[in-house]
Amino acid sequence: MAENTTKDFIDALALGKNDDAGEAFKNALRGKVGDSLDQMRKDLAGNLFNGDGTVNAEPHSDPKPEIADPGTFNKDGSVSATPDGKAEIDLTQPSVTGVDIENA
């Protein structure tokens, strides 16, 4: 392919067709770059898993968070500690004066 594009480039220059020569040059360059990239892909794919079998994993960067003592969430947003260590959450809907939550 490179031979044809080079010949097209030279022929276009000889005929004074600079636009055609420019396109032939671009095509030749695309072909060479494309061939080079294809070869790099093949080399990378062939060598990707051809190591000694060891994996160099990075250690986890964030330490595990500490778990706080469980408590009970109060309606005012505060948290009260529970003596038995079990969390208790009141999931009942708050009452709003003048609003029927069930039929809203």
C-alpha cells in the first residue's frame, strides 16, 4: 500500500496537482501510522499476560472506617446511645398540623 501512495504522491507532484499530492501524502502517512499502531497493539496484547505470574496490586489506600456505637435517632435529630447496643429507629411518620399525609 505504501508503494502505491508514494507513487501517487510523486505522480501528482509531477503533474502539478498539489491538492492530490497532499491527499496522497496524508494517505501514505495514515497507512504508516495505522500499521505502526496495529503492530504496537499486537505486541502489547502478546506481552500483556506473559509475565512471571505475579500481580503487583497496590494496597488499598483508605483505611476502613470505625463503626460508631449504635444509638437511637430522636425526632429532633439527635442520637441517644442504647444500653443494649442495638439501634432503634422510629420509622413512624411525623404528624404535621393541618396536613393529611395519607391522602397527600
